[in-house]
Amino acid sequence: MAETPRFSARKKTPTDSEPRPEAQEKHPVDQSLPPLKLVTTGLQHVAAMYAGVVAPPLVIGAAVGLSVSELTFLTGASLFLAGIATLLQTLGFWRIGARLPFVNGVTFASVAPMLAINKSEGPKDALPVIFGACMVAAALGFLIAPYFSKLVRFFPPVVTGTVITLIGISLMPVAFNWAQGGDPAAPQYGATKNIAMAGVTLLVVLLLRRFTRGFVKQIAVLLGLVVGTLLAIPVGLTDFSALKEADVIGFPTPFHFGAPQFAVAAIVSMCVVMLVSMTESTADMLALGEIVDRPADEKTIAAGLRADTLGSFVSPFFNGFLATAFAQNIGLVAMTRIRSRYVVATGGGILILMGLCPVAAALIATVPQPVLGGAGVVLFGSVAASGIRTLAKADLGEDNNILVVAVSLAVGVVPVAAPDFYHVLPGSARIILDSGISTGCVTAVLLNLVFNHLGRREAPEAEPEAGGAVPEPRTGDHTQRVR
């Protein structure tokens, strides 16, 4: 009896058109790094965004009259929730999380309305009212996230490039403020030693990026911060007093400042802030998607906005505020080219530990503001450079696109170049207008619609050029119709 061929025991040899699945490498965003690199590069992200996370709670805490211990508690809560929100964004679950190397933290856009709430409600009830308003605004944001994400079709290269460039430009004043000392009310603000220390830190980062290779080059910013901090000790710019006063272990007790209260006016103002924050997060996701070579589509943006809003909803339970993506860390990704989301997830874990261990948070806080300013020049400049690179994909030879870029940048730079430009307008309007990223983004979207879409015919046939050749279609926005 003839033996039956045992086809099931043989493996099919893949052809060139069918590569082995194991041979297909993961996208750099989904690749992990060795433990040491994860920790050091994650710490680098924490160092880059630490000042932005602790600034809002410090401002609000001082406004409502918190004691030093309560102020420390509020700051620790913000760090803890920033870590939670970062893990939601980078690792994600179900349809939550963009799964991109995003760092999340307290949005500074909420500071102005929270200060207004404090004035209207009084110091005693301010924080409970703020927490209640944040919860309602976050719940609303979570519900509208899938609809808000559909705006991605209104972001062709001429719009995304303009917005990314504007993000970098809008962040530069933050770096310059840090370089001068961080506190305009301080007597040494803008002193020569502050600016010199910022310059030294910038020089260290540039030298490391130019003359080193491999891992050392990738953590140049972190090393620059360490070197800058050590050099700042003999100059008298480093303050270690926070280490002596900080507790070893602390946990953000739920509703430490009282149960949330719900006031209509406060809820409306925070809902406006949530819409502004979602607009900025959308722009940030588009920017980061371009930088890591994984463009953010509608599904990614919806998942990212859900992570933002879910983190913002959970935050008030642990005495935190609205959370959003941090644009300054996009510059770090652009400069180092480390695209792994697990690096930022590790940074999120470090933020959680800092929230649970005030001593660790105080250690990071010893980095002087001028040192952060020197590093910030590189980070924020890298964001603007990435925007310019994206603009190169648009047809800037087209007059309409030039107008879109020119006017949008001008409108977006107004809060930076003339901070008091909108001072005669009501506070509710300033919440939106004082965000240059949001105003510039909305302007770019509207102008692109007006100049490149409305009233134009669909895909007109190209007329032959001299010699009979048919010209190539333009790479601008005319071919990207809104449907």
C-alpha cells in the first residue's frame, strides 16, 4: 500500500513575497529597550516636563492659601496622576490610549479659569468646586472624543506643519523664562549668572550631541541637566532645602480637600478649557505621529483623546486637575530619535513613584530653572524644526498655502509676542484666545478650507504643457478634498 504523503508535517517555505512573520521587525514605537536605557531615557523625559507638571498646582495652591505641607501634597498628587495618565496614553487598553511616546500632565490652560473660580468661590470651596468642574468637563470630553477625532481630515500637511511649528514657537518663551530664573518676581530674575548657566547647559548638550555616539548621544539632554546642576552648586543656584523637608513616603488620599462640588459657571469654564485642551492634544498627536513616522489617523486620535479625558476624570479623585499631552517632550523625541513608547511609559512609572515618594520628587526639583532653560532651547526648537520639515511636504509654491501659513502663524504668535493683546476681552474669551496653539490651529484649518476647498471643482483635468507632457499633480492641499 502506497504511503500517503504527510503534508501536515511539512512547513511551507515562505517565498520572497511572503516573508516569515518573525522576520518582520516591530515599528520603533513598539520596540522596547534594555532596562538601563529605559530608566535613563525615561528619566530624561521626566526631567524635561517636571517643571510643567508642578507649576499649575503650585500656582493654584498658593492662590487658595495652602500651607507648605498641603502644597507639597497637591504637587505630589499632580505627579502621581501625570504618571497614571502617561501610562494610559502610552500602553493603553481597549480603545483608550494613542500608544505613542506621549507624556501627560496638568494642562496650564486650566490655570486662568481655576484662579477665576477661586475668586468667585473663595479659598474654602475653591478646590472642591474646581475638582467637580474638572470631572464634568472630562466626562464630556470622553463622550465626544470619537466625534472630535474626525477633525483629523482637516489637517493636511500645510495645516499640520503650521501647527507643529507654532507649538515650538509658543514653547520658546517658557525656555527663556526658565533661563532667566523662572520667577519674574524674584530679585535675581534675569541675572547674568542665570543666563550664563543656561548658556553653559545648552553648550554641554550641543557638545555631547556633536562629539559622542550611541547611548551617550541619546541621553545628551539628561547629562546636560546633570552637568548643569553640578556647575550651578558653586554659583549658588541649586537649592537642596526641599530634600530636608520632604517625606519618604506619601500617598494622595482621595478627596483630601473635600468632596467635589458642582457649580454651573465653573463647569462651563472648564468645559471650554477641555475643548481647548483636546484641540492642542490633537495637534500634538499629529505632530508626534509625523516625528515617529507613524501618522496619527482618526482612530489613533480618538483613542488618545479618550486617554486624556479618562486621566482627567480620574485625576480629581486624587486631588489632581485636567491632564493633557505635553508638547515639550515631543521635542525630546525629535532630537534623540528614541521613538519607543515604552521609554515614555517608564517615565510614567517614575512619575508615579515620585508622587508616592516626595523625596524623589524633591531630588528632581533641585535642577535649577536656568539649567532647564538651556535644555529647553534645544527641545522646543526641535519641535519647530519638525514643523518646518512637515511644511516641506506641502506646496508652498502655491500662493494660497503661503497665505494659510503666514496668517495662521501670525495669529498663533499673538499671545507670545503681545501677551496683553486681548486684555479688554472677557475672561471666557481669553481662555481660548490666550492659547496661541489653539487659535493658530483653528485659523489654519479655516483658512485651508476657504482657500483650498470651498468653491473649487473636484479634481480638474490637467492641461498638457508645451510638448504634450501632462504635468504632475501638485502635492499641496488641493488634492486633499474634505468629504
